[in-house]
Amino acid sequence: MYQPAGVKTSPDLPIPNQMKAWVLDDPDHLSLREKPVPVPTRAEVLVRIDAVAICATDLEIIHTGSPASIQGGLPFNKNFTPGHEYMGTVAALGPDVDEFTIGERISVEIHAGCGQCKRCRQGMYTSCLNYGKPEKGHRANGFTTDGGFAEYAVNHINTLARVPDTMSDAEATLVVTAGTSMYGLTELGGLVAGESVVVIGPGPIGLLAVAVAKALGASPVILTGTRNKRLAIGQELGADRVININDEDPVEVVKQLTGIGADYVVECAGSETTINQAIHMTNRGGKICLAAFPHDPVTMDLAHLVKNNIYAYGIRGEGRSATRRAMALMAEKRFDATKIHTHTFPLGDLPTALRYARERVDDAIKVVVTNRQASSIANVAAE
Amino acid sequence: MYQPAGVKTSPDLPIPNQMKAWVLDDPDHLSLREKPVPVPTRAEVLVRIDAVAICATDLEIIHTGSPASIQGGLPFNKNFTPGHEYMGTVAALGPDVDEFTIGERISVEIHAGCGQCKRCRQGMYTSCLNYGKPEKGHRANGFTTDGGFAEYAVNHINTLARVPDTMSDAEATLVVTAGTSMYGLTELGGLVAGESVVVIGPGPIGLLAVAVAKALGASPVILTGTRNKRLAIGQELGADRVININDEDPVEVVKQLTGIGADYVVECAGSETTINQAIHMTNRGGKICLAAFPHDPVTMDLAHLVKNNIYAYGIRGEGRSATRRAMALMAEKRFDATKIHTHTFPLGDLPTALRYARERVDDAIKVVVTNRQASSIANVAAE
Amino acid sequence: MYQPAGVKTSPDLPIPNQMKAWVLDDPDHLSLREKPVPVPTRAEVLVRIDAVAICATDLEIIHTGSPASIQGGLPFNKNFTPGHEYMGTVAALGPDVDEFTIGERISVEIHAGCGQCKRCRQGMYTSCLNYGKPEKGHRANGFTTDGGFAEYAVNHINTLARVPDTMSDAEATLVVTAGTSMYGLTELGGLVAGESVVVIGPGPIGLLAVAVAKALGASPVILTGTRNKRLAIGQELGADRVININDEDPVEVVKQLTGIGADYVVECAGSETTINQAIHMTNRGGKICLAAFPHDPVTMDLAHLVKNNIYAYGIRGEGRSATRRAMALMAEKRFDATKIHTHTFPLGDLPTALRYARERVDDAIKVVVTNRQASSIANVAAE
Amino acid sequence: MYQPAGVKTSPDLPIPNQMKAWVLDDPDHLSLREKPVPVPTRAEVLVRIDAVAICATDLEIIHTGSPASIQGGLPFNKNFTPGHEYMGTVAALGPDVDEFTIGERISVEIHAGCGQCKRCRQGMYTSCLNYGKPEKGHRANGFTTDGGFAEYAVNHINTLARVPDTMSDAEATLVVTAGTSMYGLTELGGLVAGESVVVIGPGPIGLLAVAVAKALGASPVILTGTRNKRLAIGQELGADRVININDEDPVEVVKQLTGIGADYVVECAGSETTINQAIHMTNRGGKICLAAFPHDPVTMDLAHLVKNNIYAYGIRGEGRSATRRAMALMAEKRFDATKIHTHTFPLGDLPTALRYARERVDDAIKVVVTNRQASSIANVAAE
């Protein structure tokens, strides 16, 4: 039985010594392997993973290893386990941890800063200058340290948010995405009630940005995109107006609707076209959150941005405890994040789940993997 | 004699009814004309202009009319007087003005917001949504309302900063530029003591950005550029290190000097190359102030900016009362702005002065025009 | 007919030259008089007042003249009209006003800063340094300039918020109070989702602070007070827990509920006891908004505040456009402000209405006065 | 020899296993004892203490144990070593520490937050919610963990600032005080150039607040106090005007000098009288930093504070990396902190040094203790 020195466990939640975990072999190739269950140290807990959602960044890491490689280069053939949008149950406590108790359901955010660099010390833990250096205390599970496509993971207590009893496992996995959207609005100033917000791109982050902006009182909330099905979901989540940019000029429509242009734009599409639309639809002194980006250089109308005193914020992930704020809104049922959850597979079928997400099979938006089937496998394996 | 109803004047400072003013006829063509001395209304004063510096934006307005056209289109052949970096003497007070007294020496900043739009109400008067609408109360002298290449101008009291007796007229004209540099650092957070600041581009704003950053305790302050003479002036103004980008890779050098990259970058060169250098030399979570820009679209490594949580601020002019803060530092002799003042001409020789500025004749940086000779012309004319 | 030069009126909304207005004679004595309908100037409109709520500050001004006397001393026997929580219809436009159209329903906020002092220039218009000086452009209707217990008033366009068709006149008067609550939370940082908020004192501002905090996602929201009926209304408005401080120790209960003490406390009771409770229930690094105060000096445990890095913000009224943000939430029906509206009287019965408010007759919380009956009086008078 | 596992040492800087350290026996009684040299863990270094200044808080801790007792109650007879304003030499590195090298001279700040609580995660490490819990990672050397009246101490790397070669040991100890002053100005907004700053109380923090405010461009900087000798030092450090409150009414003088009252007040005297003076001399919308406090409750004119929208910040110590910013100014010789350094004693004479500081013998302001003599004692003892 799993009982590392200094770690607190509970007989109610017995933990095997070995677990099943998907590991990244070659690009686009994952194998289900046995790994030792990891051990939490100071300020860390062991999480039994109950559900995990698939993010576009997972697909990218599995394919190219970027945008954040684990130490020593690309993550291939290093026994690395991806997956970062998970939730689960606190299964064991590291030394002196009393902030959580065994058995509590929690969701996660990705970044645990080192706590000792200039940025962490400023509270900017997603900009940790020791990114990718676990020996300095940094963790970004599923990016630079082992992630959630497994039965267990170690998490820093800073990355945990409690899941209320009324929230399903699948819904709880969506808090990571909602937290990113919330962070974008936070960086834009956070006081969005009565302000106009345009969200560009009805992917998961964009759709939940609509929901969060609306929940915080933004008005109007405008969503632009190219797929009417997605835009319709945006309307269900609170968009006052949707714009299919194949049918209408979004810059013109936003100017008409707002008179002066948008106060805030959350750019989640990441194409050259939409980035320039963002610049042109933002009003003088307004702000743009860049939550997506193309990998290639972008040709932008920077003159318009500077001449109009527009602020542009690049965001990465979900800083400033935005995940907990997003959880607070979801716990109060201020919006129904499950509208973006389209498919569910058992952890053992991860390759199928990834394919649905990658190829948008059956109009997939968020594909969630649950751990029940894998758990039974693991239990068998552990006997 | 000039004595409009409701306006307070003083016998010590008699004002003619007519003044000499340069007006913009066709592109690149100015004429010295007679105009009525303008009349201040509520919260405004009449300024007798004693000296005015030439800014690159003046040259641009005189040439193309942009970046900010006066109401109703381009400013050509509309009796428009350009010039915005001036100082002078309070000559008359609008109704109920008691914030200043006649005879006080003052320098100006450009923007007087309307005071009634969303942005002005937030204190963001340089982002006034009524830009270019004087009937709403907005003024940007030398941009959208008559400016400083004249004997008199009307200024909103918000745009004035007192000039200490120990400061020369010429030095006082440089406060507008220093205010822009100060505003850039303000938008970057303002707490630059002990932080690394890179200034790109040793033009007037860049050179004074070096001086202001150093005065506020930034360390190291690094200046990049292509002309060694200019870089040498930057060193005199406080740069700890200068980089001639023709000789060294500025991104590499900044990374070596700072270890992690620059905390703040003030981009004053406005070329595609330097903007991308700014992005690549800024550290994770760092900030870039875009104080210049090319008119054509720029191809940028936006992915690097977003992945590194870098913030980019476009600034226009000198908001948040930065001009007064810059004046406070200059009044205390914290840096010698006159190091960028290279040439002086009488107002009557404005065309020569503009040529020196445009063609950088004799390594001209800041060319200042003084009003003494023009004053005597005006006095003759007014007889 | 009312048709001042430069003012735009509409035949659809004819305006008499004279109006009925309550004026403050001696302390606690108001008379209904005829006054000329006032004239809007630049950036101002004439508002036809349709409803006005009574605030405790009205009672104070009517009784003692404080806290903000009109120019030249106390407001008694100066033809001064109090009343500041009103809504109505745009009836005429000052010169060049195109931000609103005649016939639009609007609610107001109190403060129109001068737009030219240091604080206004920072966007802090409720801290206007020209407070009480209308010649500088400052207005605080019902405090330093004529207010809402009348048929018409002049308002700066900055003070207006549009009222949606779905909102009743009475509800719209409550936006002023909700705006104050919103401002308190704004000054506390505004990012209250998932944070603990304690509101002390279930008066109108406190009750709506509960509603606004809950709407923004605060959790838990705790309300303390002494009257169970009021606390019960707080529960209806979203309080997760109410504490009758006669029955329970609020400091102990807040610590139990939050573990570490409250993140934010909005103090709306203004007694020495409750202010010290606020200090002791706030966690290390937490913040207190002081929205009320006793007139006499208060003996406070300042040592506890300093040792625990607690921030205290005094607020006055409803700055940073909080009224518009409150309106945005109310327009979306995020909370039902009308739960605090208990009584309605016609404007002609203002003395009765004031008595209900002052003596809390019949458990009165918010007493609203409507202008229909007075309007007909006025119409008669104007014939 | 000292060579703990995982710790990096250098033969150039040999470390004994035992050291001399003053420990607090009964109230006001210290003994020089032998203790094991402590061992740094992750993100920590061992510091050889070269000099340490005496702070009023040291005297208080030695006398009463407050304001921050070590775990388990008062610090008496627990082998506790006080002293927190020290500087020294990096003598050994904890595991994986590469941010510093052995032999570097460093000064310290007091607080190392746990890095895992809500406040640390916001960057507010001086408000750490795990204050006094070293097992959670919190350290406040000289308060809750062993401090600087010893030959060696362990410090978290976050608490270190490099000392330039040009700075003496004694001057470097003053950085802790300057950092507190800098933090006070930081909390007040930090953009003090051209703003009026009043400092109340010419103790060490007050005097260096004058110096820092002036260095950052504040104007005017006004200092109030009761002792002319101290006020004269304030003038040398940059005060534009000093006010002996026994001779002049500081509220009146500040209003005369500023016209509108002070923009910022740093209250370092902590008496009821001066706190009320602070409230009454601050302008509408201005800010007060409470850097001192009386232990007994204070009777304050809170009504004036609230009615004037004044903000009050309690500060504890030196957060937001202010110590490093203060060091940057001192490294650039922007002010001469040594003007407050009056006396020096060897560590072995700590009791004498404490008496000078406590009784202000010979007008003592800052008394510094150096470690050279104690070192030789220790070397003897270690043989």
C-alpha cells in the first residue's frame, strides 16, 4: 500500500502504489502505462483524478511538444503524462498540509509558480520566471510536470478549488477554461458591468468568456465567429448579439451597436484577420485581451492601436486566482458551462476522445474523459 | 486694446487685438499672418507664447495633416496654426479662473479632454472620445485647435504647469516631451526604481525617457539606437549601457545584462525591427510601452508576446498629469533636459527651424523657436 | 413657453416657465413654491423629475444643513431645493448636447465634478476639489445645487444613466443607492467573486450592498444588524448568513464562517461599536469600506488595523461611474432592489413622506415620492 | 566543520558548527549563548551577519514579546534571537539555490511569506495568512524566527537584496528602514513626483520617508515633529519645510503651503494627536499611510475622513519588494541614509547598544551593531 513517509493518507481512500497513466511516446502517440503513484511534498496533495477535459493545447503538446516543453527539451519518450483540465478527489496530504482534507472534491488550475521569483513574488504566478524548473518549485501539470491523463497526480495546494456537491465531475473540469476567461476579463480591469465586451472566436474559452462577461453584468456582450452552431451556443450563454463574420463586417456592427467601439475585446480566435478586427473595433482607451495567437508572425495595424491609446494584454492561462472566482460563479449557477460539454469517454478511450476533439467529430466542443473504467483497470492491476 | 467681456487682463501685460501667427496653407507651406488674439472662456487662460519646440509630429502635421486632423478634414488652408510644445506667460484669465495669475510663466501639455465623455470621466483625458470636437470642450492645441507657432494661444487650465524662475524658456518647452516619457513610464506601472528599463530609439522622447527612468531609480537603464552621437547623449542623460544595434544584437545584450530580459521597454523608434526586438527582449510578465509606430502595418511575433504574458501599451501624448510630474523632476534639476536642445531660432524664422528639425541639419535634435523677434514684429504690426 | 436661447426643446414635451419646487426655509421646514424652470448650459440637460427617493442624508440636510452646505453657508432660507435620488425624463438639451435625446428616461447620480481640478482630472469626481463651487462647474444636486424635490432640475450629462423600459420609475430611483453600494465594492477592488464580504448595517446602502456583492459572485455574503425584519430582507437579497449582533458576536461568527476573517467589509452602520467590529473581523491584508460614520469622534483599535495591514476607504457617494454599473445589473434583473422600497407618496405630500422616512413609520425603508400629482398642480399653476 | 547535506559551502568562507547568538531570556534580558549554525533548505541561504541596526520594534519585542510572538506564545526563554535590520555575506546555499553566490554581500527584508496562502499568492507577502507558522514556510526573522543579533541566520532568497561594493555595512543595514518608507509611498500610489507629501514624526522611518519622497520627486516634502535636531536632519535629507508642532499648527501650515491640503501623509508618530492631524491636513481624495500606531485605542475624526474620501492604509514592514527599490535609490546615492546612523557598537556590546537606542543616549537615532568583535569571540569559542 501507498504510504510514503510524511504523507497523510486515509483508510477510507486506499491508494495503490502503481497507477495507470497515459504517456507521450512519439508525436501524436500515447500509451497507457503503469507508473508509481507520485508523492506530494510540502504544500502539495495527491489528487485522484475523476475527470479530465481535453483542451486544444493538449492536442498541440501531443503533436509538437510546444508551447511549453518539459525540462531538457521536447516531452516525447520521457514518460511524460499530458492533460491539464482535470478534477478529482484529494487522496493524500503532503507534510503539514491542513488546508484540505482527504475526500474533498477539487478542480485544478494549471500553474503553480515557484513562489520565489520576481513575478511570483508580485502575485503573477502564471508568469513565473522559473517556468519549467520543478526543482525551483514550479509546476505546470500537463505542460512541464505530469498531468491529468492518469489515475493520480500531485498538485500544489495553490492550484486547487473546492467543488460543491451540486456540481458534476464533468462540469468541474470546465472550471479551468472558465478560469482562463475570467482571467482575461480580470486583466482587462474586471469592472465590466455596463461595459461593452466583444468576444472573438466561439471556442471553449470564447464561449465561456461570453458567459462570464454576462454574469458580471457586461452589456452588451457581442460574440463573433464563423460557425452559426457555435454562435447559437454563445447566445444561450448570454451573448446579446452574435456576428457571423462571413455575413457581416464585425467592425462596422460593433461600432453601430456601441456608438464608440467596444470597451473590451477578448480575442480568442488568434488569426491575423481577427486580431486586426479587434484593433479596429476597440474604442479609444479601450483594451484587448489576446487569449489566442497564430504561431506565425502577424501583420497588425499597430498605428491604429497606438494612436488610439489601446492596451493589449497577452494572457497565458488563468492567473490571479481567476479559477476560484470562476468556480464561485459556477457554484452559484450564474451560467451553465456544460453547454460547451459535448462528449464523454472513459479514460481508457483517450485516443478516441482526442480524435473527437481534434477533428471536431460530431461538432465536438469540449470532450471529457472520466476515470471510472480506468479505475477498475487500475484496481485489477493493483491486486 | 484686447479686453473681451468676462476676461481678466492686467495693465502690466497689455495685449494687442491682433497677433502674428503662422498658418498652414498647403502641405509643407506656412505663412505668417495676422489673426485676432483668441479669447479664453471658462477654465481657460490666454497664454503669451515665449518659446516653442519643434516635434516630429509637427513636421508630420505640416506635411500630411495627420495624425489628427482638425474638424472637417485636413488642416490645410483653414487658417490653422500648428505647434504644440510651447511655454509662455499667462496673459489673461477666462471667467472665474483663479487657479493662475497673470504674469505667471507656464508650460503646456497638449490634451484638454472634454471632461464629459466616458474616458475623461475616468481620468483618461488623452483618450477623450470627443477628440477633435471643440464644441464638446476638447482641445489639442496644434493638433485640432490652434497651437503655438504664434504670439498667443488659449489653453485650458488643466494643460498648464508652472515654470520655476530657475528654468529657462527653452528648457521649459522640453517639459512636453519629458511628460510624454514620464507618461510612458507611468503606464508601465511607475515603480521603476531597481527595475530594468530599455529605451529603444534615441529621439527626443527616448532620450528623455532615459533621463526620467534614471531619475526615478531604474537600474539598469539601457538605450538602443543606431547613431553613436545620440547614444552618447543618452549616456550623459543616465543610460547605464548603450547599444548600437548595428554593432550588437540588442536582444542578446539585454538578456545578458538583465539575466531574465527587461522588465520594461519603451519603444520610441517605431520600426518593425525594433518593435520585434522589444517583444523579444522583454521578460515574462514584463511590459512594453509603444510610444512610436510605423504608419504601415507591422509584422510582429505576437505569439511570443502572448506566450510570455507581455503587456503592450500604446500611448499617445502625455496623460495622467505626467507633464506636471516631469516638471517636478526638472524643477529639482534631476536631469538636464537641455542636453537635447541643439538649436534656437526666432519665431520669424520658423521655416528655417522646421528645416533644421526635418533634415537634422547639424545633428539637430530639439530645435526651439523663441518669440522675442516675432514679438517686436507683432508690436510694429499692431501699431 | 420655456425656450431659452441655445437650448433644444421638443413640442412633444412642452415645458412651462415656472415649476413647483419644495424649498428649505428654516431647519426641518420646507415650502412648496414656484420657481423658474432652470436652464441647462454646455453638457447639461433639463430633467423632468418623475420620481425621487428619500435618503437619510436628505433628512440630515433638511435638519442641520450638513454634511455639505451650499455656497455661502447653510442652505436655509436661500430658496434651496433638496432631494438627490431622482429619476425622470430628458426634457431639454443644453447647447451641443447630443449624447441624450428628449424623452429618454434617465436616473441620476449626485456628483458632477468641475472637470478641471486635480481630482476630477484623475477621474475622482466625487472628490472634486471645487466641491460647492458651481461657478467652477461643480454640481451636487440636492447638496450644493438645486435637487429633486421639484418638477425639473438641471443635470450634467455625466450624471445620467439610461433607464430601460422594463424598469419602473420607483425602481429607477433606487439606482442612486445601488450605485453607492457598487462604488463601495469598486473601491474595495471590485473582484469580489468567490471572496467573503460582510456588510454591516441593513439600511438601504447596506441591503443593496448585499445584493450587488451577491450579484458579482461574492461568497459568502454576510449581513449584520440588529433588526430581524431588515436582516430577513437582506436574506431575500442574497445574504448567505445574517447575524443579529444582539444575539451573536459578529466577529466570532465571521471568523468561524470564513476561517481567516472577512476579505472585505462594507461598514454602513457608522457606530463606534460596528466600526471596531469591522476592524476585528477583517483578515490580514483585507479591506474595509467606510460608507457611514458617526459625527462624533470614534475610538478605534487602530493598532489592530495597522498590524494587520488592513486598508480603510472612506467613500462619499457613488464615484467611478458605479451608478451606471449598478444600473447594468438592475437592468438585467440580477437583484430586486424594490425589496427595499416600502412606501410611495405624491410630491405634494413630501412632508408626510419625509416623516415616514425619518420616523421609520410602518417599518419604512425607502420612501419614494412621485411627481404625478405635483405635475397636475404645476400644470394648473402654469396656466 | 559545517557541511549539512544538500547545502553548498565554499572553502573561502569556512563556517563553524556553533555560533554566538544573543537569546532572549526574561523580558529585557538577553544572554550571549552558543547555538548551532542554522541550516538553509530550499530557496534559502545562510547569511553571515556583518552588521545589524536596532529598531524600536526590537526594543518592544525584547520588552513585551509583542507585536508578533513566536509560535506557542511569548518569545521569552525559548532560545529566541531577536534582531531584524541586518546585512551580511552569503555563506552557504540551500539545495538548488543559484540566485546568489557565496561571498555576495546582501541586506535583508523581514518577511518571507509562506507562498501558499491567499495573500502570498496575491503578492502581499507581508500580510501572509500563515504568519508565525514556519512549518508552512513563513519566516519573519527577528519576529517569529531567529533574527540578526547573532553570527549567522537563515534567510529566504526572497528577502535578500544585493549590496553594492560602494556601500558600507552600516549603511546597508538602513535599507530595511528605507524599504519600509518606500513601501509606505508605494501603497500611497508611488507616483509622488510633483505631489505634496507630509511626513509626521522624524523617527528613522519618517526621516527616510522624507529622503525617499524627495528622491522620487515629491514637492513639497514637509516634515513635522517636536525635536528641532531631528527636524534639521530631515531638512538635510530633503524636507522643503519642517514644522515643529510645538511652535506651529501643522494643519494650518500644510494647508497654506499646499492650498488644498496634502496629497499624501505618511504618519510615523503614532499618537492620537498626530493621527488626527494627518486626517485634517489631507486633501479631498488624498491618502494617509499609517506606519505607526499607539497600542491603546485612538479617538479619531472618522467623519472628516469619510466625508473627504480619504484613504487610510495600515502598513506593516516593507512589502512589494520595496526594500529592493529603496536599495536601488541608495545604490545610486540619491540620498544619504547614513545621516540617521548615529552610533556603532560591537555585537558583544549589544546591551549597551540597546540602551543607547532605548534611552536615546547622546541623541541616538539609529544604533548599529557590527559583528567583527563578536566574530573573533566566536572564533575563539569554536576552537
